[in-house]
Amino acid sequence: MTVIGAVSAEYSYSSFVNEHRESLPDGFLNGKETSKLFVLIMDRIPYGLLRFDQLGDKSIFAVSFDQNTSEENKQRMIAFVSEFLIRKHHASILYSPHVTEMRAFRANGYFPKGRGMQKVVEPWRKLLEDRVFDDEGYIINQGLMKSIPYGWFDTQAKGCGWIAAYNLLKMNGMETTMEECVRALEKRVILGGVMGSEEFMLMTWLRKKGLKVKMSLPSNAAARKAAAKSSSGILLYTHSRGGHYTAYRKLANGNLQFYNAVYGRRYHEVSCDDFLKNYALFPVSSVIYVENRND
């Protein structure tokens, strides 16, 4: 389980600053009197600093990472910072000046603005409670999304396919707005989405977006094999209420972290075998997956 957080305890902040003062960008610590400073923590290890101010509906912030922080962790921390600021001030615009971590920002839906990077919070986000999302902005509670349409229905009833696609794109550095996912996929469903999203259609659209995905055969054995050699993916399985899509991330210990499998559950970590044993009603599950580059 990977937990990211922002900690403002003085000893944490002071220690990190003292250890990294020489590597901090010029002027990083010279914010306004209203600036708030936090240490960015992942699994109890400090990896960076966050400084931010709020100006109306705009959050202006700066981040500085430890030089040994991986690109993946930078991306995840920018996701955390973005969600943190949206929740804290319900900001409509997130802006970071003098950005050097272009890749991590672009992965989270930011675009160049002046000398920095900016993200415009999409209007649909304001229709949803914060509980719909986890700390990194992944959708984990479809049960609270009745206000978002999908075909002839609403997302609460039929939206697990586009949610899984949204989450998978996001975790692979290709964050796409919720509205784009819905509008693109609802045009491709049969009879307004009465049967939800079709798996081959979902895979084809993800490929069109530029994500290199493959699809397993429809059996639990094939799904387990595909998940084992993947870095992330979407599992399609059948439970007592019908078919369901859930995105997952492969963790370092071999377990999978699932998103929106159990509505509202955070850090849902379990082995693929245990998940299928506990949640899959029939042995015909399948996986759309991103192959692990190390395999």
C-alpha cells in the first residue's frame, strides 16, 4: 500500500529544508507571508516540499523534489498536490510558475502557461463530492456519481467502463477529463449503454488515445496470467449485480491496488487470486492491460 500525504509538522519541515537547502530552486522559501509550506511524504519517507498561496479561485504553488525521486513518484505527488489543493480551496485553476518537472505536470493534465504550468479544473468536478475521489484524484466511488450522464443513463448506473478508462489513462500519465471520456465512449455503446461499455470497444478507444493495451481471453486463468505480466489494467468480472470494470495498479509486492471495485474504498490492495475468489461470480473474467516494460 502506497500512501502519499502532506505533513506540516515543524520537525519534518525543518529537517527536510536543512538537508536540501542547497538544491532548492532560487526563491523557493521566499514566498508571501500567507504562503503555506508542507513536506510531501510517501510511505513515511519525505520526498519533496510544497509551497502554495490562494488567490481567489486560483491556487499558486511550487514543488521541489529530492533529486533521487523517481519520475513515477513525481507524477504521483503532483497528482496528490492537485487533489489536495482542489479539496482545500475548491480551486478552479492550479498554477505553478518556473516549472522544471514538465513531464510530471503534463501527466496530470497541466499545460504550459507563461513560464509555468497550469491546470483548469473541469466543471464536472464541481458537480461531485470530494468523496468520489481518492487522495490522488482517482475515481473510487461510482455510487455518488448520479449527476454525471452516460448514454441514456447516468454514471452511477452504467458508468464503470468509462471510470475504469479514466483511471487507467491517469495512472499511465495520460490524464483525460471526465467529460472527454464520457462523450467519446457513450457514442460507441449499444442502445444508449443499456449493457454498459463493451470491452473490445473500450480497448480500441484506449489504443486510439495512445495507450498500448492488450486484452486477455475471457477466463479467470487468462486474466490472472495477464495481470501478472502487467503494470496496470482494467479487470472485467461478473458479480451478483452484473458485469463490472475496475482499474488496477500493480504494486511492488505483486499485489494489485483496485479503484472503484468496492465503492469508496481507499487503498484496496489484494492479490489477483484473492480478488477473483472473493468478487468474481463466474470464471470468465478478462483483463485489458498495459504490459510491464520489465517483462
